[in-house]
Amino acid sequence: MPLHPNFPTSPHAIVDPAAGVLFETFRKAVNASTVRDASTVAIDSVIRLRQTRPFVVREQGYLVPKKSVFNRIIGDGGFELKFAQFLENCRDVVAYAKNYLAVGFRLDYVNSHSNITNYYPDFLVKLTDGRVVIVETKGREELELPRNIERLRQWCEDVNRAQSAVWYGFVYVDQAGFEKYRPKALL
């Protein structure tokens, strides 16, 4: 059975379609029996945004915030900057932060290829009543989005069950809905 010349040892590159189906069947079966949710919750650390070490980001559009510990909010796209400006103007938002890689807040999840990987939500927002909302913004649909949102929902449930000092919730904001309805508050 011939292999793709650029990846001579990769089983993903098998040219024979029947062998590819066989490989996928085995991969799914192995992952189904080895990748399992342990259903355990433990809080082993707390992220303090004020203790985030200085970091460098690529030069791109930014917003100078008043409600963030960071001196600039860098957007991965124009919509993230629009949303950051919205947070600046929300009366129910006391503070927020872009979830940069340097912050370290990530959720592990099983992606569409059955691999364990990390998901980094876009914003962490503290409301005037002390609640914390984790926000995912999207300008377009992505393959992993349903899995990311489901993982974020589960994380919020788990952390709220494990502690009661702070309530955590999540919001998914799509660009089309945001621009159509023009909300005045986050929740």
C-alpha cells in the first residue's frame, strides 16, 4: 500500500481509500476507549490578572482600555476590538481582560479529530455584582466552536459546583447578532 511521498511514515497519508477508512475506524475506537472524562473537579490554582508577567504581542490594531489591567487590548480581528469597546461602555462591567496566552486561562477539550487540545476563550469580564463572565466572540462559524462552547459551559458548571465564592458564567457573542441587536449590557 503506497504512502504519500511527503509523509512516508504517516498513517494519515495512506493513499488507498479502504486503508484510510480502516485507519480512521481504529483511531476512533482507540480514542473512545482511552480518552474519557474523569468527571472530577478540583481547583488547583487561581489566576490573578495583576500578576501576569509582562509580555509582547504582535503589532496590530489595539484599544487603550480604562477597565483593564492591561495597557492595550489587542484584537485578533476588528470584531474583538468592537466588543472590547462595548465592554468599556457597559455600566454592568467593572473590569475585563483579553485572555492572552500569557494569562494562562485555557480549557482542555477533545477536538473534532478526537485529540485533547486547549481552548482559549476571548475575554474574562467582572461585573459590578462580582460575577465573572467568560466571553467567546466569533465573526464567523468555526468547526470547533460547538465543542468549545460545550466545554466552557461544563467548566462553568464544574467551577460553580466546586466553590461558591464567585459565580462564573459564559456568553457566546456572534458578530451578526451583536451588530443587529446592539446590546447595552453584557447580561
